Amino acid sequence: MMDRFLLLFSSALFTFGYFSPHFQKNPPPVALNSPLQDSLLVKKEDAAKSDSLFQLFLKGGGGAPSPNSNVARGDSTTSAKADPNHAAVTLTAKTDTAVAKKDWVPGQVDTTILKEIAAGMVRVAGGTFTMGCKEGYCDVWVLPAHTVTLTDFKIGKFLITQKQWQAIMDTNPSAFKGCPDCPVEKVSWNDIQQFIARLNQLTGKKYRLPTEAEWEFAAKGGIKSRGYKFTGATYSIGWIQENSNGRTHPVGQKSLNELGLFDMMGNVWEWCADRYGPYKAGSVKNPLGPETGNNRVIRGCGWKVTVQTCSLIMRSPQAPDMRTNDVGFRLAE
């Protein structure tokens, strides 16, 4: 069945002149329109194999969906129709998880930004640590303290900045614009998945958000930890309510931790991959968080949190579509 589909697809490409010099030099786009009026332009061959990015399964003969056919994309459904003039496909998305940058093609992204992001990834040696609160007053959401073992991973030395987001997404949603090296904020968990998908397409890497356990282990210094508690963040560690002047600040200006990571406390809260839920007792390895739940985890405090409140074990729930001016993220790999 697949062989027959590929044969039909190849025939259609020849019919539409895909292998002509003009077509190869100026490939027609596929436009993916979201309710936010954004669109993604990709080559036709990328659309045909786009399960790696949008999980599209093209239906209908000739390599393009027949008019008004359905295209499955993740847990959403889109309507699709063929464009006879360009042998391309026009997709109309019905979900905001399809947010994509307007008129974007991979070749237009500044490779300096891609190299900057890659160079900022710090390898964290795996190890075992106690996650959660084990002494003093403990909020119920950081109990029980439990043993976690992690394998090696990488995490960003810096928060993703407005400049980096702009380069990949061609937009800057941040409230505190005019500061390219400040952390990007007002980005939802869902928005970040689009950023990561696009970044991975550009680089061939497997960037992602850190798990909550990875975040806490890295924030505490990993196996290089000197046991600093940082309960009650000092001004030298992060931008918090008392010293932030009511806004974010450029990344990397405060003291780094034992792993060489900046802004693990303060400036902005940081999205994690996990759903939010109570901790479970017992030892676990490479935990991924609860399997169900509506909210995602944010960690690290932000510029609105007071010095008495901010700590490395502090955690909070956030709806995955929520965008606020004190929540950003860093990458893991």
C-alpha cells in the first residue's frame, strides 16, 4: 500500500513539474494558518514527511490531499485543500497548538543564534539526590522528600532570551521589550513546544524542556553541589521582588551556581516538562511526573517573588496555555 502511495506521489510531482529547475529553486509553500493568523512555510517534500514536526498524514492521490480532506495532526484535526496552481497544500488549523511563525522558512534563521544556543548547553553528570523538602517548615506540595536518580543530561546555561526567541519565531511576545538579552516571557508551555519543534528541525538536535527533577538537580549544583540551600535568595543570586525594580533583567548578570548555570533563582519562573502533581514516596529513576493532570510545573521563582519566599524547592502549577510576564524557560537535551 505504501509503495503504491509513493508511486502515485512521485507521478504527481513530475506532473506538477516538481523536478524542473524552477520548481527546485522556488518550491511552493505549504501554509499552516492558526487562529492567531500565523503561518508556516515549508517545502512540499517537508509536508509529505512532516510527521516529525506536525504529524501530518497526507490523504488523497498525487501527494496532496484532495479538496476538503482531513489531515490528522497530533490530537487535533485540520481541514485541507489542494492548490492546483502550485501543487501545494493549504491547511487551516483548529487549535492554537499549531502556532507557527509567519512566512518562516528554515534558511532565513541566523545560524549565529543556533550556535549560541548549542554552545550554552551544559552537560550535567547524573547522580542521586533528595528532591523536595526534608527539614524545617515544608509546604505539602514539596512533600514527601524522596530519592531521585538521574542519568546524564544537558541543560541551558542561560534562560532563552528575547533575541533567541525572535530569531526562531519571528515575534517577541515579551512584556519587557527593548531588552534582547532579557529572558523571553509571556510564552506558554504550548508556545514553547512550537519553538522547540522548530529549533529541532533547524538543528537536527533533540532539545526539550527539562523535567522537574532535572531542573531541581541542576539548580542544586548536581553532583558538584556544595550543599548551598539558597532558601531565601540573596541579591547576588537572582532578580527578585526586592531588587528587580519590577521587571526582568539581562541573563547572566547574577552569580552562577556550581554547574555554571545562571538565573536558576529569580528573573523568571521556568517551565518544566512535567505535569503538576504531588510527589510520591520512594526512590525513582528519571521521573517524568504524573501521567495525567491539567497543569504543568514552573520552578525557580520570578522577579515578583520575595526574598523570604524564593527557594530552590519552590514549585507552582501553571495552565499550559497561560502567558505571564514572569515565566520563561531554559532548554534541556
